[in-house]
Amino acid sequence: MKKFQVMIGVMGIFFGVLGMSYSREVKKAMAVLNPTQGNQVQGTISFMAVEEGVQVIADVDRLTPGRHGFHIHEKGDCSAPDGSSAGGHFNPHAMSHGGPMDAMRHDGDMGNIVADEKGHAHLDYVDSKMTLSGENSIVGRGVILHAQEDDFKTQPTGNAGARVACGEIEAVEESR
Ligand SMILES: [Cu+2]
Ligand SMILES: [Zn+2]
């Protein structure tokens, strides 16, 4: 009987450690935006886990003034000269395209970023839908910035035009 209890105890520790490694949480992630071919757009985006979701802070330069569609795309692959290697909008729940405050939207729909007359854009908002951990994590996926405004309506892209910059989302801070 004693032996049996010890065995159960050892198994408990084993599965406990296994479970901990699976529940690893990403606290912060970053993406560096680099221009696609023929563009000069550059920027950085940080993603921070907060109570209400993920705080997104982006600073982008060398944009044309005005609104630019801004999304997380499926793949963290910026190898294609036009950014097409990043795939479509990140959409693990098979929803329609929308704006960041809409109930019906892709997880990756971050709306528009607005560039001033100097071509600089700053964005800071908390996204209630995206997550840095678990099976729908945005870590390892791509960020795409577009030439034109996202209309939040046209399916499945928001009609935001060409991809002017691309970045890969990487975890920078994790906890267990
Ligand atoms: Cu996009
Ligand atoms: Zn979308």
C-alpha cells in the first residue's frame, strides 16, 4: 500500500511539471516593422498582457499622412518582397473582418493607425480579443501595415491595399 502511494505521488509531480510547462504565459511580445519592397516604412510594436486583454503600443515612421490598415496576419513570415508570405488576417475563430471594437472581427483586426503630416503614427490601445498565451496566441504571427485605410467592412481584408511593412511577433518576457 505504501509503495502504491509513493508511485501516485511521483506521478503527481511528473504531471504537475508537465502541466506547468504547458501553462507557460507570455507577458510581453514585440514586433519590428520593416518596409516591403519599394517602401521606407519602419516601426516597432509592443504587446503587453494586461487584465483587460493586450495593450498594443505602436510607433511607426515614414508613412504617407493619413489612415493605414493595421493587422496581425496568420504567419510570422516576411520573406516575400510584397509581404504576401504573412498570409491572411489572423482569424482562429472563423469570424468576419471588422474593426478592433466590433464583436464580429478577426482576432488580428487592429483597425487603423493614423500618420501625421511628418509621417509618424502612434497607437496605444487595449485589445480585449487578442491573447499572448495559449492556442490562439499572436506570438509567432505577423504584423502587416497597409498603404490604405481599413474600411472595417470589405471582406476579408478591409480593402486596405498593398502591404507596406511587415514584422514578426516574438515573445520577450515569459513567466511560469
Ligand atoms: Cu493586413
Ligand atoms: Zn481582418
